Amino acid sequence: MIREYIPVLLQIIVAVGFAAGALIVSVLLGKSGVRTRTKDSAYECGMVAQGEAQPRFSVKFYLVAMLFILFDLEIVYMYPWAVVYREAIGKSHVILWSMLGFVSILMAGYVYALKKGALDWKT
């Protein structure tokens, strides 16, 4: 039984060896740089850096980002469903009704977000 895991073990050893070797070669061959204030400053296309290092984003940005992820994940579920549905056409309607239920719940959430103004950038 242990013979079946030898290829996996070999791959792990090669991956760890490659990573360690790359780091060691980088340290040995790399030039140690001298740190100066100019080198440590943020580069902004030749302009002098202004303002805070991290600008503050409004909560609206994060809300829209979370909604995008939520509605984008439906594709992760729809693509495999479409492959299975194509193979099961005519055999069972349960697959179709389950996806219609899923899409209707997502659509209700989308309409709710629109009504609440969650996707309106100007407010």
C-alpha cells in the first residue's frame, strides 16, 4: 500500500527541494542592497508621494464587492449544473426545478439589493 504514495512523496520532496534551492541561490547570488530613504519611499510615477499610505475606502465599496462575490459565485454552481442537466434532459425535471429555485432566490436577493440602493454608487 505504501508503494501507491511514493509518487506523491517524490513530488513533495522535489517541490520543497526546488523552493529551498531557489531561495538559497537567491541569497548567495543576490546583491545586498543599501537601504536609503529614497529607495524605501513609495514610487508614484515620478511624483512626490502625498497623503496617507493607505486611502480609506467607504463602506459602500466593500458592500458592492461582497455583492459581486455573492452573485459571481452562482456561476460556480450553474456551470456544473448545466453539464449534468445536458446529460439528464428528459429523464428528470427535479434538476430543472432545483436550479430555478436557486436562481429565483438569487433574483430575490438582487431585487432586494436594488431596492435598498446597495448598488447605487452616488449615495
